[in-house]
Amino acid sequence: MTQMTLLQEYIVQQPALWRALLDSREEITGAFARRFGDLRPDRVVLIGSGSSHYAALMARPVLERAWGAEVTCLVPSEAARPLYLAISQSGVSTNTYELVTALTGAGHPVAAVTERADSPVGSAATLAVTLRIGEERIGAKTKGVTATVLTLMLLGLSVCRDETYRADMLAALDRLCRDAEENLARARAWSQARLAEILPFRHLYVLGCGSGLGAAREAALKLLETNYLPVSCYPLDEYLHGIQNALDESACLLCLLPPEGEDRSRMLRLADFARSVGARCALLSPDGSGEGETLHLLHCGREELQPLEFLPALQVLAADLSAARGIDTSRRRYPDFFSLMGSKMEGTVCPQKR
């Protein structure tokens, strides 16, 4: 068997990591629940860039139900003035750090979700919630992204006053963790079966809708990061209003199907039409069973958790494609880029606040 790349190793660590996070949820969320449990904001803002922004989008449906308030996901340059959660796995994102510093300086409470509490972002926040990820020495984050999504969901559930919803979600998360190994095995088999078909394409399109859209956006970023190719992501509705004119034999669509409903029917019709004009389509579906070209994933029964079913499967595809291309994803393509752009404060660790 071919030796796994570092990227592939991190991807397969996710089921065990998710289980550990779920089992340790009271320890992880305790300080957050004590600090913010009595707060009833009319709006919650999640701040993050890149994968952190997409993690926020994936966690948003659970947080909205947990808080009973509008949850908005913004990049640092767009923030307003409610309760803030700042998300940065590395904790060294320059824009996020500068905004958190400004917000706390103005008296706004900010909870940071970051790998190290003593990072710049963690140190600048009112409270730092540590991401329990373990080692991930690679630029294209995978297990860190899904761990961020799950941690955000657990934070929301820790302050949720709807006990029925909280119990239902924890039961669904338990099922998600139990099914994760099987879903990864199905994803690996599906990816290997489709690899030769997808490999020649130089531009991929990822389509999502509803709760799957955040996963589609993060998947597009991961495919781009690891394969050095343009990858576009579109909501289904947007794709149907003009983008379809790019459909021909050069187009390869990766479609994240909802488990049921009109959007699923529309996406299946789109796939049939795309194939009729020569495009290739790869379908992923959280409906538990079935065979053929579609990747059928086990579904935990909650639409809000679809991102954690879809995303690892597309991470597997991204890793397999990059390995087939001979790309070393453990190394940065442009090592000096962050320092040149000033977008990360690498190597910076701040002292703990007293």
C-alpha cells in the first residue's frame, strides 16, 4: 500500500478527534458557559478569514438555534458591534488580531477560538477557548477546520436553554462520530474510483446549498490549496443564473446533494443536464445507502451536521488528487508569501494575560 502523505494522515485522524472533543465537551466549554451563559445577545458575530470563516458558516445553524439570535459570519474588515467570537486556528492572523484588539479595547467581550491561548489572537481576547487538535504541521488545514466547527457547535450548545434541542443535537453528534470511520472508508473508495476521471481537469466547480454551502466553500479552498488549480464554489441558485453557460466537456462539477427536498431534485436535474452537454459530475449524498457513481454517506439525521459529513470526503479527494500530481502539501508553495503580505504574525507568542 502506498504510504500516506501528511495531509492524508491528518484527514484520517478526524473520527477519533471528533469523539475526543464530544466526550470532553464540558471541560472544553466550561469557562465559556460560565462567562457568557447568562448573556442574551440579540446578535452574535463570528469573525475569521479563510478556513476559519468557512468553519463559522458551517457552525452557524447550530449557534442560531442555541442562542435564539441572529448569527452573522464576517471577515475581519466587515465587523459591527454585538457579541463576538474570533476564530483563528493558528492565532496569528494579522487582521483578526487587530480587530480583536480594537474590540476589547472598546469594551466589547470577545471569545477567541484558537489552537493556543497564548497566541496573539488568544491573548487579545476576553476569553480564549483552546482548540484541541493536536499536531497539524501543514498549511492546508483539515482536521483543524472540522474540529473548529465542532468546537463552535459545542460552545453554542453549552449555553443553549432549549434542552430538547440540546439533547437532540448531542445525540446526533454522537451518531456522527460513530459513523465517521465508515464515511471516511466510503470516501476513500469513491475518491480512488473517480481519481482518473477527475485528474485531467484544470478547473473544478463545487456546488452546494442550504447547510452544505459552508462545506462547499471550504472544500473549494482545500482543493485549490492542495492542487494549485482554480476551483470555484457556487450556491445552487447562483449557478443556475448564468454560470451554466460555462458547461461543456471542460467542466467538472462536484455536487453536494441535500438528503431530500426540492434543492436535491434541482441539483440532480442540473447534473443530468451537465452530462448531456459533455460535462463530468461527481455527486455526494448524505442518504446512507445506494451504489453507483454517487458517494452515499451515512447521515446522522440533522441537516445542521451535513458539513461534517460532506467535508472530510472532499478533503480525501483533494489529498488524493494532490498526491497523484506529486505535490508535497506539507510544504508551502510560496514560503515568503505571508511575511510579504503581512497577513500572519508567524512565530509570535504573547504572554498569558493575568
